[in-house]
Amino acid sequence: LVCYLNACKDLNEIKARSILSKIFYLLSRDNENDNNNKLSICIERYLSLIPVQHWLFWLPQILNKLIRNESSQCMFAILTELIRLYPQAVYIQIKKNYKKLIENNQEEKQIPETPTTPTIENTLNLPTISIRQQAINNLKRLEQILLEQHPTIVRTLDIIIEQLHTINEIFFEYMNKRLYECQRKIYQDLFENRKILSNDIKLIIQHLKDLLNNDEKEFQHMK
């Protein structure tokens, strides 16, 4: 891992991507065999060797690992460096993931709020927090760091988003949004729910019709 980190410092951003992908692969195995996050600690120690822009391409993956609470301390260290130079990019990814978590109302597995130790009995009732809530807390903490370092940029972006929400979409944008929702349903059926598409064609078409019919008045007004 140290060799990979040293190699990244002398390469440009494009060439460093393949090496960073290997680093992320090693991090995915950090919690196996009782490693006690040794790889994450190593990356934190040598983080200053890697130019910050090398991590920018991997920003979605870094946030996903933070949301899944994998090597979270290491991910926070990397994101703190990214916030320092690229606040807009981090802001967009935070809002995107935060919205996705809020919209996800599925029940998730409960995890302990504090890590257990061998001395604690299994019968002890620890306070629990859902994985989804833990992810939201991590994003809020990251958002607070962003606000403290770049208050003007954050407030400006908040105002822009608020103004965009008040702008009425044109008919073409309205149709694009509904078609995108239909496309997302197809993706979920094929790759997430493992359904056979041929059996669901009619349901998908009906789903698109329902999306349009739900806002019939608005649809007619825009038309």
C-alpha cells in the first residue's frame, strides 16, 4: 500500500487512477481478518503524499464508503482535503446522496451506535441506530465541515438550488424527467430486482402512463 501511495505522487491524475483503484480494492478488505483498520491508518499517515486532485475522480466512491461506514475515518480525512480545494464538487455529491437517503424509506439492519468489546455481554441492550441514520449523520457532519470552511460558497449554492426549485419546467423537461423515472424503474427491475424484462414491458409502459396521469392538470397547463 505504501508503494502504491508513493507511486501516485509522481504521476498525473489520469495515470494515477489505476493505482488508486487498487488502493480502494485493498481498503475494501481492511476489515477482514481483524486488521483493525491498519490500511486506513496507513493512508491517513501518507495522505499528504498524494495530490488532492487525484482523489477528485473517486469522490462518489469515497462518499459511498463513508455512507456504508467503511473506513469512515480515512474517508473523512480524504474528504476534508477535497473540501479545502473543491468545495463545489463535494457539496453537490453531499446533496445528491443526502436526498437519496431521505427518499429511501426501507427498513434497514440495526447496528450498534458504539462498537462492542469482548468484555461486553451479548445480553446487554446497546442503543441502536439504523445504517441509514448513521449515513445521514456522517453527511451532516461533512456538511458542517464544508460550511465552516466555505460559508460563502455554501450559502450561494443553497440560494441557487432554492431558485432552481421555483423555476417552472418546460414541457420538454417535464417529459424528460418522467422518462428518466421510467428508465430508473427498468434498471431496478433488471439489475436490482432481477426480474425478466419481457414479462414487465406492459407494467413499465403503464408506469409511464401513470406518471403522466398523476399530474394531468399540470401536464395540460404545460402543454
